[in-house]
Amino acid sequence: MQFERGFKSWSERVALAFRKDLSLRPDSPLTPTQLAEHLGVRVCTPNDIIGIPAEVLHQLLNVDPWGWSAVSIFQTEFSLIIFNPRHSVGRRASDVMHELAHLVLDHKPASVIVSQDGSMVLRSYNARQEDEANWLAGCLLLPRDALLRCKHLKLPVVEVAHKYGVSEKLAVFRMRITGVDRQWEAATRQRG
């Protein structure tokens, strides 16, 4: 992941700023639901969409439930995120926060092209935007301040994941990629 200079620091500041806006401590959990409500974004599942054909609903939730995660529609009049309810709680949190990150970052939406008979769908993919949304989503869910606090409290990864509503995989990744693990080990060696 190659980011523009200052992007990672900016993402941490944004994660803390949203917590401040919502009267949360810097190390408090911030759920996608809280942030979505704050940003005026409706979050739902395909079951909540009125008029969706039964065969489409069946395809999304039963035939290929692992083939998609979440989709967002951001318009001037309304903003909506539809997420896959079949995924784990931690995965759903990451998926929805990723979509919210696209909104915060003011990313240009992907283009979707459907063949005339509806048999093929192609969408554009912007790797830079996806990497940025992934990074910001991670910061929003597990900011560095929270990770340092968890290390200070000696919380095991499973408890960190549970407390912040994320997967253990994301908790481990954020501890490693932010340098919190190395920083904590170095500080422990110095004290030791």
C-alpha cells in the first residue's frame, strides 16, 4: 500500500475527530452504526429493500452469499449502504466502515455496466481508492490510541476484537501495521 504523504496520520486524526464529535473518548469503540447515523447514512440488508425481486434476494442471500460484502449509494438526496447479513459481525463492521470511508474520503463511485440481457455485470475498480478506504476504515474501527490502550491493559486479541466489534484478524493486522506491537515490545524491554 503506497499512500500519499500524510494520509495515514490524517486518517488517525479523522478517527479521533469523529469520536470527539460523538462525545466518545479517543480509545472508545466507534461502531459503523454510530458513524452512519452521524453522517446521515441509512444502513440495511437486502431484506430491508422494498420491491427487491424474490429471485434476486435468494441469489444474494442463499445462492452466492459470500460473493459480495457491501454496496453503497451516495446521492445528494440520500445515502444508503446495503450489507451482506450472512457475514460475521466483525466482517460486517469492516465492510460497512469501508463504505463509510469512501464517503468520508469523497471518492468517485465505481461505474457499473450491465449487458443488455442482464447476464453480465462489470464494474470499474480503483485500487488506490480501495486501499485508502481500507486504511481509513481500520483507523475508524481501531485507532492507534485504542490499540495502545489495549496493550496497556494487556487485553488479549480476542478481547480487543470483541470490545471493538471487529475480527481478530483485523485486530492483529492493526496492531502489526501501526507499529503498536513493536513499540510496546521495545518499551517493555526498556522497562524490563
